[in-house]
Amino acid sequence: MTALTIRLPDSVHRKIKELAANDGVSVNQFIASAAAEKMASVMTLDYLRAEAAKGRREDFLAVLNHVPGVLPAPGDESPS
């Protein structure tokens, strides 16, 4: 495991301490979890962008061709 020193504004540190206590975890555990969540989010975006760049539009359109051409149920309409 690696130790990391970061500088946080006092207000952010106070809020992290409060949220970690509410979750019943340490500040270190809270920050590690937050970093892992951000990492997963960025990696997911990178993956989706890479998949989109592969130019598989024909696969996308093939799937869309299986969608029935019916009107949406009442209440499911797109907002104007």
C-alpha cells in the first residue's frame, strides 16, 4: 500500500470527516473509495469512447432494426 499526502481546504476536510463518520468508515477508507469510484468512471468513459471509435455503426443500426415501430405507451412520450 502507498501513502499519499494531499492538501485539502479545511472545509472539504471537515465534510469528508463528517461523511466518513456517517458511513462508519475511516477518512482514509472514504477517500480511497472516492478515488476508486472516480477511476472507474474515467475508465468507463475511456472504454465507451474507444468502442465508439471502432466505427460499428452498422451493428448499432442492426440492433435498432429489431425495435418495433409502435407508439410509446401513455406517459412514456419524449418531452417536447
